Amino acid sequence: MGQPRPARNQSAWWRSAVIYQVYVRSFADGDGDGTGDLAGVRARLPYLAELGVDALWFTPWYLSPLADGGYDVADYRAIDPAFGTLAEAEKLIDEARELGIRTLVDIVPNHVSDQHPWFRAALAGGPERELFHFRPGRGEHGELPPNDWPSQFAGSAEPVWTRLPDGDWYLHLFTPEQPDLNWAHPAVRREHEEILRFWFERGVAGVRIDSAALLAKDPDLPDFVEGRDPNPYVDRDELHDVYRSWRAVADAYDGIFVGEVWLPDSERFARYLRPDELHTAFNFSFLSCPWDAVRLRVSIDETLAEHAPVGAPATWVLCNHDVTRTVTRYGRTDTGFDFTAKAFGTPTDLTLGTRRARAAALLSLALPGSVYVYQGEELGLPEVELPLDSIQDPMHFRSGGTDPGRDGCRVPLPWAAEAPYAGFGGDPWLPQPADWPAYAADRQAEDPTSMLSLYRAALHVRRTEPGFGDGPLGWLPAPEGVLAFSRTEGLLCVVNLADEPVELPEHSELLLGSGSLDADGFLPPDTAVWLRA
């Protein structure tokens, strides 16, 4: 299965790790039924080892009706049969570890599936109703929802309450198939701590926490008022006691947490990263930032500044399973990302976007902290605009059909150019475009100029050069539109976002470039290099 690689910084590996996000359903299909599975992942572990990643983050692989891509969990202690079995998950964790790759799983604590045993018992009128948010409606006959909270699906005007035949309503910040849990109930807290122990005991190295700032709710469930502090359901102070309890569980297993924390207030964001809470949190400022030197530098500076007071490492990510793929986003007039701005038919220059995505890869991998790479980014995959009858994402339907949804970045991966379905396996659950074989991993592996070759080279340099990963960053003087900074051990990164080639700073060695220098040795636009001073 390939050769194991010694992990760098064993005692605090997560501070500098490159973590690869696996969306199992679309990664690789081992049994030919058109759905990615654990057998497909296990078969591709040598590829991931050669790529050079330190860990794998698996989006939910649990038993689920898949009303929201697996983020509607029916049983945390069972693998969904479409993906495999618990025994197979344990084998995958062990086999990855033998190759020097750790495993992170995804926990979705805000809600469960409406098929979860607790909710089914609650619908039957059992005491489990106390584990959720059931309320009578307002209005003369209880016909109005208990409050006016907005949906967490961007662009959706649908209510977050669903009425039952008995007249009561239940809360779901996402889809009706995802009822919110009542985190004021001790049984909810106990159950999730047991879930954490269950997976840590099976060898996982960490846990990614979905919608980490949404769990706690104001017990009075008041109407939403823009700007009200505290918010009735976002970033409530009582959340921190939950995560301190979780940290005690993780510390017993030497495990780590990464939180999905979307907050505009940097001081409140940093509270989640105090030494007795979460180890890291996703950096959405950088992910959504346009391809603009000034704004990127501000995002980088603010990110490092908000992490510094609590001594936590930053995380960097360009794309994930919810976000428009990088080569597409950077090839558009608006190179930022905003859920509310997504639209069908947006003009895209993929050649330009790919050049920028290559430069952005070297930028993100040179920054202090850890980096997350979404599957297929290393292949330079573009966003796919799917036929309307193929879209399955509830975000599309809850927008009334105006939002393309998130399926365009979830199209199954191409592995072999000459194989049926580009080597994914069976007929994929989302259709692959006709040009997908051109992006196949086997074809790119033979091309030293491919996106895959660039990622492999960059991860190798990052692993072997001690100056990369966690540590200080120093900005260097640079022309307008250029980002230039130093790391330790004499390492430099220069990224040209200007319209003209620029002269490189004095250096002794060119370690890696996202593209070639011009005939005068200048750095062309939308190109990045790593140098040794």
C-alpha cells in the first residue's frame, strides 16, 4: 500500500498539518454501484500517501437518509451501508495510520436526522421531546410558527419551524429533516461525549465540529432582531462550557478539534480557541476573500492577529464541499465567495482561474499553520453546472431554484482517463461532464506541469523544509499588487497579483513555482514562487 511517512511535529502535528477533505460519496466507488465508499478510499490510500497529506477529514459517513448530504445523522455508531461497515472504517483508520496519515471524523451536534431514534420517539409523544425544541404555535389557533428565526440555508425564505398533526411545532435551523437538539438537556451532552469517546477509541486523531457556534439557543426562543446581543441562537456564552467538557474528552485520547465557526467578531471567534476549548477553527475570511493583494493581506493579518492571543495556529483553505471550486471562482469577475451571490450561467475563464488557483495553492501552503485541501482541488477540477434534473442539494430547492446549490463541487472524481466514468467506479450518483477524463489523476501523474504534480511537489517541499508550517511570518517590501513574505530558515514566498511581471527579491534558489518565470527572470502575473534567500 506504499511506504509510511514519518509525521512531522508528532506532539503537535495539527499545528502544521496538511489535511485532505474526503467527501466519501464522490471520492471513489469500490463496489461499482455509483456511490463512493470506504472500499474506494482504502484502494486510494497509496495515492493520498504519495500526495503527501498528513491527515484525512471525512465528511459524515454515518447512517443517514442523505436529506442533506449526510449532515442529517441517524446513528453515529453505524456507517451508512452505502459506504461500508464499521469494521471497514476501523480498517481504513488503521491502514491510513500505517502510511503516516491520521483520520478526522465529522460530528454534527446542532441537529440529527428526523430518522434518529430520539426524534422518532419524540414524534410518538415520548419524553424524548425534551431533547428537541417543541413549542406551541402563535396565533389564535397556533397556526403561526413560534418565532421568526431565519433559515441557515443562504437565500432561503422557508421557515425554520415545522408543524406536526398534534399542533406542536419543532425547530430546525436547516431542513425539516434535521431537527435541532436541545443542548440545555444533560442527556444531549452525555450522548455526544460518548460519541466522541466511541470514535477516539477507534483510533481517530480528531473531530471536525459542524456549525459549531449554533448549538445553544435562548430558552425563551425570542424573535430574531438584527444586531441583538446576545444572538438567540448563534455564539451563545453557554457553548463554551460544552466545548470545555469536550476538550477534557479529547485530551484523554490526545485528540484534536477543528470547529466550523462563522463569526465576524474576531475576539469572540478567538474564545473558541482558548487552551481548554477547541484546538483550531476554520478560516472563512481567507476562503471567501477575492483574488486581490490588499484584501488577501488584510485577511492574512487579521487571521494571524485573532489567533495570536490564544496561541492557536491558523488554518487556511481555498475550497470545501459547500463552496464553488477554486479554479472556477478565480476565473470570474467576482473572485470572492458569497452564498447569496451564487447564480447559474456565471461567465468563467478557466485558464485564468487555473493559473490563479495554482498560485493560491502555493500561497496557502506557505502560510503559518495548517492547511485543508478539498478532494479534487489537487486535480484542478472546475465547478460543474449540472442539469437541473440532476441537482440533489436541498439548498437549490429551498432557494426556489435560483441557487445552483453545492453539488457542482461534489461531482465524483476522475481517476483514470481511459476507464468508464473516468475510473470513478459505477455510473456516478452525479453526472460527470464530458471533459472529466482530461482531469484524471493517472493522466496528471505523468505530466510534470499538471496541478497534481504541483501539489505533490509543494507538499514534499513543505514537509521537508522546517521553515514552513507553524511559525512566524514577516512581510517583505513589494510592488503594488504583490504579496511577499518570509518564513524561518530563509524561506520566501512571492505572489504576483498585479497586471505586469515583477522582479524577484534577491535569492539563492528557486524551490518551486506555480508557473514559469518570463524570459527576463521576472515573475508573471497570477504566479507564485517559493525561494530560498
